Amino acid sequence: MPHVDKIDHICIAVKDLEAARKVWEPILGKDAPDDPYIDEPSKIRVARYWLGDVGFELMEDLTGDGDISKFIAARGEGVMIVGLHVANARDAIMELKDAGYPIIPDPEFGDLRPFRDCEYGFVHPKKVNGVLLELIDYKWTELEGR
């Protein structure tokens, strides 16, 4: 089984990113996201905050018909993804797949999806107590020298 280094990030699905920022930033002690970005392939806008070496992400659907909107329609706003950091996402996903864990493929990329300088994949929530589990090998170079 894969070796998990740490919790990489936790993602909160929100209807309105700006409204959610007003709620969360005072709690997090932040004036703005450390890493705001738009992920066009995933149809999301993200406000990422670094809490130590763990990412805390607020995610908003860009189109109204993406995975975030579907999640919110089914479950309401809240924790959508727990991301675990591994040394090699490709190896980790293949190990889990071989062990019978259902992996959610991307229509374009397959079992692993690209993000910046890394790869990530998802384990289906039906196998892991209703949690959308992400395995990612993101390098977190932004945190070097902090």
C-alpha cells in the first residue's frame, strides 16, 4: 500500500467563493489566499491557504454544472476532498487500484490528472467512508525557505 507522508490539503465546496472567504479568512488569520487560482479543466476557482504545510482550499464551481455544483446539490456546502500527499501519485493510485479500490478516471486524462508539476488521482467515496480521497505528489516548492 502507498506510504502517505501527510495530509496535503482539505477542500471545502462553496457556492460563493467571495462570501466564503469573508467567513474563513478571519478564522484562518489571513487577509487573502496564499495561492488563488483557476483550474479550467476542473471548472473551479480556488482560494488556497497554507496552514503550516497543509493546504486549506475553498472551491467554487465556475460553470454551475461541474463536480462542485453536483456535490453541493447532493450534500450542501462542506468538506468535499481530503488530499493525502504521497511521493509518487502514479504508483500510489496503481497500488490502490490493484488492491481493489475504485479509482475515478478523468475522461481526458485517465486515472491520473496533471496539476502544475505533479499528478493526482481520486479514490471513489463509496470505498472510503463517503470521502472523496485524493492522492497527490505536489512538491510544495512555495513553502521552501519559509
